[in-house]
Amino acid sequence: MENQTIVAEFTLLGISHLPKLEHQLFLMFLLTYLMTVSGNLLILVLILTDNHLHTPMYLFLGHLAGVDICYSQVTCPRMLLDFYSEKKTISYRSCLTQAFFFMFFVCCECFLLAVMSYDRYAAVCQPLQYIQIMSWKRCIQLLNLIWTLGFNSSLVHTLLTLRLTFCGPSTVHNFFCDLPQLLTLSCTDASLNMLLLFVLGGILSFITFFITFLPYVYIFYTVHRIRSKNPTLKAFSTCTSHLTVVCIFYGTLCFAYLRPHSSYLDKDIFIAVVYAVISPLLNPIIYSLRNGEIKHALGRDSNDILAVPSCPRELVIKPVEEQVVSEPTVQEHLTREINASTKHKLSKVLLRETLIIAHNKAEEEARKEILKRKLENVQLREKARIQEKETQMEVQRQTEKRMKEKELWVSLANATQEEDKKELMKRKVRNIMLLEKLKAEDRETEVQVQRQREERQREIERWKALEKEAQEENNREIRKRKERNLLLNKNMEMEKEQKLKNIEQQRRMKELELEAQKKDDAAMREEIAMQQPKEMEIIRSTEEEAQKLSVRPPSHSPSVHPPSESYLSSSPQSSVHLVLFL
């Protein structure tokens, strides 16, 4: 195995090949980021606050706005920081987390666009069954499915990248950690990751694009059959704008993820800017802010904020035609009864006459009621006019009071301004006096500081002189110690030499003594060797005399045995002892 240094950081090059346009690009991307965040936040606030927008279509639009906010938060802040940072590095963990969240929000946006296109198809092509098709329960189930599918798809890709090792180049030719470019930097084999990215990305992109494109075809077909021109033109404009955004988004994604990344191209950064920065800006403009209901909601909220007190709603009078209850007419009632009574002709005639009389009476009563209601409406209108005049008078009075209050406030403000000017002049004089005092104190402190510096310099010179004297004394003592040590070393060497000489003399004396002992031993051996035959002769003569005399030794005396020849010949010392015994 070769030693591989694992990369701990990656460098994001970004748009470094255009150094002259850094400031312009920074301002452009900052404006796009602020516009995307503010537009999507405005849509979320409108959908949450306005009750008229609590429908399935605006539920999906709210989720799309949230996805766009998170989608831009992943890439744009890091890109804006890298414009003016010297080290454009990102750690391994933060790079993987950025890639994970980017893939997560991209997948969620693809699925949301598909579901929103199906929602429009149900609303336009099947309006009577729309409530059953897009119920709240089904909408929540679809949203849960979208978030889970996006999370699982991004999790699979990040887990497969964790098994790779990065030990070679660490430069990413982009302004964020994009997954295909990370796979090209791995030292190990990343063919499985590329294959899975190509297969899963191709399948998901094709399915979601087909699901988003097909409902718009049906919408075009259904709208084209309508004879009026205004709805067809409106539907055509909205659908074409939606399809252009979808085609730009899917086209850039397919170019970035569904092609081999053997080499780096300058177009890659432009395409990444389109699907990472511009598409979150286009979604709120085209999907939401062009919608009529959202415009009305904005108008309602602005009117609520800037509302002026007016006459109450109870005094607003509806016309008489709207107040009359839509009941069935008398002719319809007559026809029904005539058709019901078909048994006898006489009964029919009688019924007709009676019904005509009743009809005339009812018309007279209705006319009377209409006249009464008209009179009541006129009275109510007069009352409303009187109340409007009173409210106008009250408004004028309030405006006059406000003008008077404004004049009082202006006079008070002028008085306070004059007082403030006087106080400012006093404060200026005080500040000038304080500055002069501070300057004098600063001068005194400077003089004191100079004196202290001179004293410190003198003390430093004294200490330096004392240090020099102490160093000289130390040097002298060191020299004396060195001389003493040299003398002691010489004496020690002399003593060692004398000891060695004495040891050698003692050794020589011992050697001489040993030689003398050896010589003495040799002489003794020679003497003993000369004396042995004489001793043998003496022993033999004594034995002969003892045999002649036949004299035995007494019992109490120890028995004396003659030494054997082996013993006598074994050691000269034993022979000497025997002679001495005899």
C-alpha cells in the first residue's frame, strides 16, 4: 500500500478567472440573493396571513418558496464571502454537508414542480372534481412523499461519497461543492457513484419533467377549445412562462449532472449560476407574483395597513334587486299547477282564473313592498350621507387639531432647539476649558515622564557599571578556580603515578619472593632425594636387629608399622617426618 495523504480541505476557485469584474459580480449576486430571499419570504407571509390563500395550490407555492429560500442559503452566502476572502478553502465535512443539502433541495424542487403542474391540470381540466382530487389529506401525503424522496436520494449519494478517499488535487472549479466535480477529485474508483448519479438522476429528471410537461399540454388543449380570446391568451402566457422556467431549470441540471466530467469547462460556472442562483429568483416572480389572487392579497394587506376610518359596513346599502330573494316566479308556479291538474278541463279553467287573481294580488303586494323598500333605502341613504358628512366634519376637526398640535410641536421644537444651541455653546466653552487644562496636564506629565526617563537611564547606567564589575570579579574568580583545578589535577596525576610505581615495586618483590621460594623448594627436594637411600639403609638395619633380638613391643605401646615404599616415594615431606620420628 502506498502512503496517501488524505485531503482535509478543498479550495473553491469560483469566478476567479474574472478578477476585473469582482465588484460588479459581487453586487449583482448580492442583489439577486436579497431579491430571492425577500420575494419568497413575502410569499410565505401572504400565504400564512391571508385566509383567501389557504388552498392546495398556494400550499404548494408556499413550500416552493421555502425550498427556494433554503436552496439559495446553501450556495449564495459562501459565494459572497469568497469574493473578498484570501483563503477560499472549505473543510471536508462542510463540503459534504453542502453537497447533501444542495442535492436535497434540488430533488424537492423537482418533485414540487411536478405536483404543482398536476394541481393546475386538475383545476383547469377537471374543476368539478378538483375538491375530491386535491383534498387536504392527499396534499399532505404528497408533501410528505416529496420531502422523504428528496432526503433519501441525497442521503444515498452522500453515503456513497463517504467511502471515497481524496488524496490528490483539492481544487474545485466552482463556487460550491458540487457532487460531480467532487467525484472527479477522488483517488479511489468512483465509477459506481458516477453510474448511480447518471442512472438515478436521469430517471428522476425524465419522470419529473414528463409529469410537469404533460399536464400543460392538456391545459393548452382544453383552453384552446374555448372560443373567447382573453382566457386563452392569459393561459397561454402563464403556461409558456412556467414551461420556460422549467426547461431552463431541467436543461441546466441535465447538462451539469448527466454528462461525463473528464475535463473542466468555463461554461460550467455559468450553468451553475443559472440553476443555483437565478432559478430561485425566477420561481417567485413567475409562479407567485404574477398571480392575480396574490396581487389582490397584497392590495388588501396594503389597504389594511394604510386604512382611513370610514363609515361602518352596516350602513352600506345594497340595491333593492340584490336584496330580493330569488324565489320562483308566479308563471312557473302556474304552469306547474296546470300541468299537475290534467284530469278535468273545468278544473283547469277554474284554477287558471283563481291563479290569475292570486297573481294580481301578489303583484300588488310586491309593488307595495318594493315601494316601502325604496323609501327605506332612500331614508338609509340620507342617513348614510348625514353620517358621512358628520364623519367628514370629524375628520376635518381632527385634522385641525393635528395641525394645531403640529404647530405647538414646531414651536416647542424651535424653543428646544434654541435651548439646545445655548447648551451646546456652554458645552463648547466647557470643552475648550477642559482641553486647555488637559493640555497643561499633558505638558506636566510629559516633563515628569522625561525626568523619570532620565532617572531610569541613570539607574540603568549604574546597574550596567555594577554588572561589569561583578562580571570582572566573576571572571577573576573563575580564572583562579581554573588554575587551582589545574594544580589539583597535576597533583592527582603525580599521586597516581607514584601509586602505580609502588604497586609495580610490590609486584616485583612478590615475584622475587616467589622465585626464592621456588629455589628453596627445589633445594629441599634435592636434599631429601639425597637422604632417602640413607634412611632406607637405617630402617633395614633396625629390622634386622629386631629380628635378631626377637623382641616384641609391649601391648600398651602403640604398634609401629614400617612405612611402605610407596608412601616414602610418594612425597618427600612424609619421608622427612619419618626420619624425625625414628
